[in-house]
Amino acid sequence: MIEMFGYEFIWRAAAASVFGGIACGIIGVWVILLNIPFVGIAMSHSGFAGAVFGLLFGLNPLACAVVFCIITALAIGPVADRGDVSVNVSIGIIFSFVLGLAFLGIGLLKGPKTEALNFLWGSILAVSYPQIALLAICAAGILVFLGIFHRETMAVLFSREVAKAAGIPERLILYALLFICGIAVTLNLNTIGGLLIFSLITSAPLAAYQLTYKMKTMYFLSALFAVVSCLAGLFISYLINVPSGAVIVIVSSAIFGVCLLFSPKRRMKKMNRKQFFDMHAHKWDSYVTKEVVKRIEKDVIPALKVKKGESILDVGCGTGILLTYLRKAAGSESRITALDYSKPMIDKAREKHGAGFKYICADAGRTGLKGESFDLAVCFSVFPHFPDKLRVMREMFRVLRSGGRLIVAHADTKETINAHHHGVGGPVAHDIMPGNDEMIALLQKAGFKNSKIQEDQNCYLVYSYK
């Protein structure tokens, strides 16, 4: 067993496994969240068709495969948009076309067809140094793209319509994601093959999706699972002398099965929204990162412009994250009421902050509070979770005094918020921040005036006055 590490081809295959696994793991997250799993099949067969025609005309088959995949990637989006069909329908149409081209090329190809078929079956043990270099460049390029366009990518993965409403060039971002997917799939055809790469770019991200609610963690776990699948498949196939591509796929599927078995999201699907928050109350504070605390202190609290002695309603207070900051800003003489419809959340807030605050367990749309009794109502990190947002706004209008203000605040962009809730899944999967125009319209309908929205990369704020 130890002697396998003395072979140079094993180290080349291991390097290809790492770089290819990172690339496939990350693009797999895009594929799953965009709900286009068959893009891998379409791209791989497009690459296969390109390789066949490259061999047919005496050209470099890998270069031709890349060209065909680029054309396919650039065609999927426009065909969907111009044909007014879903991306999956566009993929199906293009897949049929490139499959026909591939079989036509095979029929015209003279002599042995082994080199062409390698693009279907793959041969990770035969990977060369130039191919490893291309895989490394591809993986690095994907990471750079993700670092630069993380916010825009998250918005498009969640909803193209919401991203467009937020002013993001969603069409351009989608086309870029498809283009990168095409390149990554093509360059991995020689490792596990076109027929099997479909499994790697779906099983690894789906396994990661079962275990985490955070996009960055999902990217990391998906890439890790893909790399582990490749390395473990390589090792096992060497030991028992079987095709490595097939073992890689079996390992990736087994990882998904284990993650599914222990997934915390299985229980969440059976919960309603209130049960979700009740269940998470005891560990809610652990979700508040140092970065969020920093943004609360630096951006959110100053933006509230709290005045000394004001009467404040903390709507959807959770475990009371804002209470200490509100007390410090408003002073000891102020009256601060914490409201949440989850009793475990309210109990946790009372346990943390004790006397000095009034705690009410009630629905934000039916508070039972006296009308015109507050100067400021704050909805911090809660507004997307209101099923009837207009009703909540009207209730806030009722309890605010004349001249009082409602402030909706988040320590993140609304695109990040929406994508995060979508990633969490379960009862909060569709809890989103409305687009800016819709938000202003809701506030006006509830009776508020002089509404404005302020947003940057650190926070999202909506100001309204009664």
C-alpha cells in the first residue's frame, strides 16, 4: 500500500483531485442553488462533442472541448431569456443538439475512438502536468471571482428577480456563472469523465447543504467533500484495481448519504416558523458573530438616532441583542419594551437582561399594546420573517406617537439576508426582504410618510415616520 506513493502518476492524480475537487465543489453549489443539476451533463457532452470534432479535423481535442463548452455556456442563458423558457429547458435543448453532434462526429471519425471516449470515461491516473496546471488556474480563478462578486453571486443564486430589483446585473452574473461552470466541467473531463462528473458537482454540494445554513461554510464543505471523494476514490481504486472515476462517484454519493442521515434540516422541514425560533432560542446568541456585533455598534445603533428618554419598542427582539445598546443610548429614564412571539426567545432575553425592560410575548401584527405609546419602533433582523408585513406595519403605525418613527435594520445587505434564509431552508427559506420599491409602497399603504432606504455593504436601514 505504501509503495503507491512512490509512483509519480499517483502524485499527479492527487494534485488533480485537489484542484479539480475545489473547482467542482464550488461550481456545484451554484448548480444546486440555481436548480440546474443537468448543466453538468450538457457541458460534459458538449466537451465530448468538441473533442470528437477536434480529433476529426486534427486539432487539439482538449482545446476544442473547451471551445465547445464555452459556446454552450454562453448559449444557455440567451436561449432561456429569448425563448422565455426556464434555464433547465434551455439546457435540455442544447444538450440534445450537442449529443447529436457528438454521435455524428463519432460516426465520421476514422480509426480508434479511444482518445475521444476518454472524455466520457476519464482517466485521472493519466493526467499530465499541463492539465494539472490548467485545473489549478481554474480553481484559483473561481476563488478570485467568488471573492470579487460574492454579494452579486449570492443575490442571483437566491432570486434573479430580487437581484434585478436591487440593481444587480443579474443576467451578466448568471452568464458568468454558466461560463465558469462550462470551463470547470471541461477541464475535469479527463479526470473522472463526462458521464460521472454530474455526480461530483451535485453530490458534494448537496451533502454540504444538509449540514450548514451559511453560504461560506457550504462552499468550504462542498469543496472539501469533492476533494475527499476524489482522493478516497483514487486510493480505493488503486487498492482493489477498479476504475477510479466510478469509485470517486460512489464515495461522493456515500458522503451525501451520511450527511443526509445526520442532517439537522430534516427536522426543520416539519416545523412552522414559530417552532423554528423556539428551537433555536437557546443557541441564538452563538449565531451573532463578532463582525455582526461590530456592525451593530458602528453602523446600526448610530443610525437609529435614539434620543434620551424615548419610549422604544424592540420588535422581534429575539434574545435581546439590541437591548443593552438601546438602554445605553436612551438612558435609564427611557421605557424600553421587548416584544417577540417566541416564548423561549423572550425567556432568554429576560434571563440575560433582567429587570429594567418590559417583556411581552405577542405577535408583532397583534401586539395588544396601547396606541400612540412609543416614539421609536425598531425591527432589527426580523422583518423578513413577518408573514404579513403590511399588517405589522399598520400595527407599528398604530402604537407609534405622532412624529414617531419605524426603523427596519439589518447588519448586512438584503441580498445576503435573502440568500442566507434560502440557505437555511425549512420554514424560513422564503423569508425575504422586499425590493426597495415594494418596501416603500408597503410603508405608504400602512400610513407612514417620508420613507427612505439606506444600504451599503455593512447594513440595510429603512426609515419611516408617522
